[in-house]
Amino acid sequence: MLRIGMLTSGGDCQALNAAMRGVVKGVFSKRDDVEIYGFQDGYKGLIYSNFKMLTSKDFSGILTRGGTILGTSRQPFKLMRVPDENGVDKVEAMKHTYHKLNLDCIVILGGNGTHKTANLLREEGLDVITLPKTIDNDLWGTDMTFGFQSAVDIATDTIDRIHTTATSHSRVFIIEVMGHKVGYVTLYAGIAGGADIILLPEIPYDIDVITDVIDKRAAAGKPFTILAVAEGAISKEDAQLTKKEYKTKLAKRQFPSIAYELEQQIQEKTNKEVRITVPGHTQRGGTPCAYDRVFATRVGAAAAELILNKEYGYMIAMRNNEVVKVPLGEVAGKLKYVDPEASIIKEAKLTGISFGDE
């Protein structure tokens, strides 16, 4: 009997179900003696032994369904070694659940924090395979993560729709896109949506550069401007602060987010009418795009192959459009940032897009 545990952790996104479906279909294509234990609400289900037995039928018809049939939750890695309010040792509890069910392995779908805990479990002796899930595309070791392209499509659609009203009313529009530390979604959606200014966490901006772009567009007979702004965008002044100083400043910020701070600054410096749109969690929701369905299916099937071959301790990654396995120890704790010197940035600048830095 092959016993497989499965859980989804961290923020939800499109194609989680598609990836789990790929794993299950791949395993059942070779073996019939399989038991699937679906842990509910992420690591919380593994900690408190909250699971349900699943069959191959449970994974039928979910290729196009967003979210996760298992539920998910955020369990900060830095608290994994801290007992809960009842004194439960979370790591020992997860190991106990794993061994109590006599699992052969556990498949974990998640982003950066999820992979830190997955690697911790590997170091504790559990057999683990992970799949790269996050809309941010910030997992080290893989060119792509599932959920990213779907999020880009939604953010791009938002920018597309804003263009018409921005043009009609000659307004400056700020679209605040998800991305606290890494700006891939904003970068791709900004280029695809024809944004005039793109602000990323990796490229600190100068507000005077931004307002200069807006004024020059107006002088050229282009009275509207579209800004695609990552929620983690940062000014050059703030980028000089220490991490502690910046956190203190954010705690005292009078604005709900960076978009509202930029709104006030732009209105004061240009006397332009500014509006804000925040697509928010719509970027995580809905049906996965075709690309993500294919991608998630491929990495899910590759995970199934590793399970059948009893190869554990890897994240399934995509490099140069080929599925590969990457040692989990090499992935955990590393973020993949947008390189300010990357060719995509240079090419975007050649088309006239400003990143607010020069």
C-alpha cells in the first residue's frame, strides 16, 4: 500500500487543485493500491491530525477550479518551533501524525515560507516532495510558479479596463498590484497592460522622476498616465533606512498603502486628478489560465514520478520549459527577486516605460 499525505499552505492561488490532480492522476496511472490523506487548512491539519481520506474521484473535475479543495492557512515558519497556546510542540506533532498514519511521503504545495517548513520536516526525517505555488513567482530554483500567470492575466485585465476611464477623464490612475517583496506580477502586468510607469520593490523610485514623467506626457498631449505599483514599492529615501527603521516608519504611516501615499504626492506636485484601483485578492481567485493548468499538471505528474521511484527531498521546478527536480535544501529560505539589470527591464525602458528611478 502506498500512503501519500497532501497539503496546501500559505496564500491560495489558481491551479492548486490542478497540481494536486496531476499528482494523483500520475500515481494512480501506475498503481491501484494508493491511499491519499488530505490534510485540511495547511500545516494546521498536519499538526492537529485533521485530515480526510480521498480517492481518485475527489480529484476529478477540479482542473479548472480555483482555490484549494483542502483549504489552506498561513503558519509562519518563525513560529514553528514555538509551542501553541496549549503547549503543543508543532514539529513533533507533525512528525507524530506522519508516523501514526504510516505515510510513505507527503506532498506539500506552497511558496517561500511553506518551503522552509517543508525543508524542516525533511531535516527531521520525513519524506517530502514540494510543488512551487505562488502568484509572486519568487521561489528560488524555478523559472516559474503556478498561480503567477493567472495573477498577471487578472492584473493586466484591470489595467486594460482602467485605460478607457483614465483616457476619458484625463486622470492619473494608480493600480496597486500584489507583491510585498518581489515585483514580478507588477512588472509583467505593467508591460502587458501598457502602463506608463512601473514601480517595483527592487527598484527604489524618486517621486520627482514620476511627476516629471506625468508632466512631460501632458505637455506631449497625453493627459492621462497609468502607474502599475507593487504594494511593496519603496522610495529611494526609504530604501536608505535600515529594516528596523523602515518598519517603524510603516507603522506610523498615515496612508493605507503605498498607492495612497503616491496619490497625495502626485496631486500636490502636478495638480492632476489621481484615482486608485486595488484589485487585491481578485488576483488570487477564479479559474486558472490555460498556461497554469498545463504547468501545474506537468509538475504534478513529475511529483508522481518521484513518488513512484521513491525519490524524496525535492521541489519540482521548471527550468528552460523543462521539468526538473531541485534539492529542497537548496530552495528553502531563498527568494528570487527581479534583477534591476535584467533584459526585460532594459527592453521595457526602451519602449518608454519609466521605473521611477531615472
